[in-house]
Amino acid sequence: MEEAVEEDYEVAPLPNNPTMAEIKLHKEKKTRKAKAKSCLYAAMSPTIFNRIMRLELAKVIWDYLKEEYEGDEKI
């Protein structure tokens, strides 16, 4: 899941006539990104959630949180 949060990558569309391995990898990457975003949402208080819910990508959410709370002794 770390890859989905720390790396900003696009899940490329499947090629014509994809192999089973390509289909599996594509599905795993899409699922990984969705799970990462869901975990970030679930870990936030309602106040913080309201600030990040407009952000689309897990990496963007992660970067926002790092910038906002870096150095905060409570974190």
C-alpha cells in the first residue's frame, strides 16, 4: 500500500487482448490505490476529513497531511 501513497502513478488502461497477468496486475493497482485512499479517510477525524475529501489521489492526500502536520508533537 505504501507504493499507492508515496508514488504518484497512473493506472494505465488495459491493452487490446490483455493477458490474464495484465488483467490481474491492472486490478491490483486500481484496488491498491482505492484501499490507500480509503485507509487515509478512515484514519482521519471528521474535521480533517472535511479538509481532505476534495482531494482525488492518495498521494495528494498523503502529501497534504505531511505538509500540514509535519513537526506536530501530537502526531
